[in-house]
Amino acid sequence: MEFVNVRGEHVPVIGLGTWQLEGEECRAAVEQALDIGYRHLDTAQMYGNEDKIGAVLRSTPVDRGELWVTTKISNDNHAHDDVISSTEESLRKLGTDFVDLLLIHWPVEFESIRETLDAMLLLRDDGKIRHLGVSNFPPSLFDKSAEHAPLLCNQVEYHPFLSQHKVIQAARRHDAMVTAYSPLARGEVFSDESVLDEIARAKNKTAAQVALRWLIDQDNVSAIPKSTSREHIQANIDIFDFALSDEEHGRIDGLERGERIIDPPFAPDWED
Ligand SMILES: NC(=O)c1ccc[n+]([C@@H]2O[C@H](COP(=O)([O-])OP(=O)(O)OC[C@H]3O[C@@H](n4cnc5c(N)ncnc54)[C@H](OP(=O)(O)O)[C@@H]3O)[C@@H](O)[C@H]2O)c1
């Protein structure tokens, strides 16, 4: 495993995404991922699966200290008391005394962000979260928020069809990282036969593995692919035994077409 080194932390570059993983399928995927060697898990209050992940965390032989666990505050929990109580509820479900990273899932109520961050700082001072972060924050909002409170991360949609150059620049300005969600464009990376598939075939890898390698080669970037299949969970972490040349990086950069897979519940200005 490789790590993003930021603010004195070593964050595993690949984590398991868990959106739409529910019930037994979720428990099995998380258990398999830990067994295979994943040490980074991504969940959210909105995913409704913190309890299933908690069941695995309670029974796994892996030391809690080796794991990086991220969860996210739901859009209706941005008020001070709701931040505190919902995070405490997340900790109960996850069966852990702390999460490594707590994110504001979406900046739906711009006026309440300071209040939300202030409550998160209290949680950090109480040892219930180790770091604060945000998700889906355009660069200027990230700048403003990072001036108010120390942010470790901005988690955004990022894959070869969507450039996040400005978002990454903003994160680096504040010694923060970017976590790429939907890093496989929800499977669409397999539709690109001209570049990803060609590079993959030449290296005896898949388009998914090439896309993930391209992401994590970038400074301060991690990725959280989601999968239900043991074979794919394994494949998504088997990306440390090959390299991409500068020319191959350039060809993948050229796939950018401003394509967003995820519909936001608000209308951010990503170009600000
Ligand atoms: N912060 C946010 O607002 C936000 C929004 C969206 C997502 N996320 C996070 O990001 C995670 C990942 O994003 P995502 O779930 O949208 O999409 P994704 O990881 O880009 O793609 C998941 C899809 O790709 C398939 N897949 C995974 N690995 C594969 C492989 N090696 N070969 C072939 N197919 C493969 C999966 O199918 P199989 O199950 O069959 O493998 C699934 O259909 C989420 O689970 C969530 O944790 C965060």
C-alpha cells in the first residue's frame, strides 16, 4: 500500500467506497477488503450502512490503529447540536471511539458551514474525530472554509473524464488532500477503448487499474473505488506493481470532457 502524506498523517491511497453497499453485501465486502489488505474505509451517515461496517470493525483482527475510517455528516445534520449528536450516533454504529476523518458531505446550506465546522472542532477536541474535512466543495468555498478551520481533505468526484485541477490546487494550498470518489466513473472507464484500454492491455492490467494508478500518482490524491466482488476489490488494490509514463499520463489527462456522473443536491459554481 502507498500513502498520501499530509498534515503528518499517512492516509492509505486506496480505500473501499461503500455507497449503496447494504446489509450482508456490505458486511461481506468490508470483511473481504480488510482480509485482502485494505486499511481505509469510506462511509457516510446517508449510506445507512455504518452499523454493518461497525459489525466488521468489532470482529476484525485488524488493529483499529491501522485503519483509516471516514464518515460524513448528512445534509440535514449541519446545525451545531445535530453535528454532535449525529456523529456520536455514527460512532456508536461504527463501534469505534473515534473516526479518522469527518466530512461535511455536501455544502447545501452555505450560511451554516461555519457553525458546522465549529461543532466539528469541538468533536476533534473531545477526541471523537481526528480530522475535519469536506466533500463536494468548489475551490473558493474550500479556501474560505480552510481559513476558518484546519481541513485535511476535500472529497470530490474525480476520474479521467473530469478534471479537478483547481480543486487539487486549492487542497495543496492548505496542506490538504483530495479523495477521488467515483474514481472508475461508476464503470464507465471500461467504455474508453482508445486510451485506457490500450494502456491497460500493454501492461496486462485493466482500464480500472490504469485509472486508479493515474489518480494516485498525483500528489495529495487518494481514491475510494467501490465494489461488491472479491475479484474487483482485489484488482483495485493490485496497482502498485506497474507504472505509467509521463506520456501515458498525458494521454489520460486528455480524456477530460467535464463529465459529472453524480447529480449534486445543490448548484455549486465549480469554476469560481
Ligand atoms: N462524497 C460524495 O458525495 C460521494 C458521492 C459518490 C460516491 N462517493 C464514494 O465513492 C465511492 C466510489 O464511488 P462509486 O461507488 O460512485 O463509483 P466507482 O467506484 O467509480 O464505481 C463502482 C462501480 O464500478 C464497478 N467496479 C469496481 N471495481 C471494478 C473493477 N475492478 N472492474 C470492473 N468493475 C469494477 C462496481 O461494480 P462491482 O460491484 O460489480 O465490482 C460498481 O458498479 C462510493 O462508494 C462512496 O464511498 C462519495
